[in-house]
Amino acid sequence: MEFLSNLVIETIRLLGYPGVFILMTLESVNIPIPSEVVMPFSGFLALQGTFNFWAVAFAGTLGNVAGSLLSYYLAEWIVSIRNKYSFLRVILSEKHLEKTNEWFRKYGAFSIFFGRVVPVIRTFISLPAGIGKMNVVKFTSLTLLGSLIWSVFLTYVGLFLGSNWDIIGSYFRQADYVIVALIVVAALYFVLKRKKSQAQG
């Protein structure tokens, strides 16, 4: 985490707004770049007059949208080639794909918008959206709105905290641990439930 934080800070110092855009793009293509470092540090630089607040927020938002679309189309491509590889047919069975499609038709808007402001989930939510073939215009619009809220919030945190901008990172890391634990528990529950139903069948 310390290495990533230092890498983020040096990238922003070296590249400026394009650095913010690149880092937030990478975060949205499932690379663990911490947005809670990228945006608050940039907000701190805005406080110093090095950056403009809204330029930072928009750079982060556009980076999220670009990375999310890359992730979305990556997932869609994986689905398109799944018949060529047996392990993909197992992971992405027709039954799973149908359920994912149905789920995104019913709850896609809520999950994309809400997922954009939740640590961990926001990084990976584009993958199931691509697998579920959610309408790309709707996906992009909700991603833009959710990412803008997230970027403005974190940039303002850095502006508000000033030189203590990095305090927020520890709170988000604790939230990350809780969310990951909940995801693991939920995954184990569904795996055990599936095995039980198969055994009964």
C-alpha cells in the first residue's frame, strides 16, 4: 500500500491532470490503484493552488468512465470467446449468463450507480455489467454520474484536510477489509448452497 501510494503521488506530481486521468483509468480496469490516495492528494494540491478543484474532479471522473468502458468490453469479449475454452464454459455457464442478464435488467441501474461510491465494488462492477450485457449507454451514464460524485467527494476531502489528506486512506482501507470479508462470506454461502442443491438433485 505504501509503495502504491508513493507511486500515485509521484505520477501526479510528474504528469499533473493526465496523471490523475491515467491512475483513475487503471483503477477502473481492476488494477488496485487507490482512488482514496489519487483524489485527496490532488485535492490537497488544489488547496495549494497547483491544481484546479473542478479540473481534478473531472479528470478523475473521465478516467473512471474510460477504465470502466474498457473493463465492460473486456468482460463482453470474454463472454464471446467462452465456447473456445472449457474453463470459461464452466465459470460462465448459460445458466449463470441468463441469471446475470436478468439481474442487470432488473437492478442494473441501482447496482452501477451505488457500486460507484462503494470501495472495492466500484473497481470491479463493470465486469458483471459487461457479462450481463447491460445497455452500454445506460451503463456509461450511470458510471459518469456515480464517478463524478465519488471524485468530487474525495477531492473535497483532500481540500478540506489539507496537509492531513492521507488520514482518509486508513479509514477507507478498513472499509475495504469489511467489504472484502462480506464478499467472501457471500461467495462461500452461494457455493455451499449450490453444492447442497446439486447433492439433493
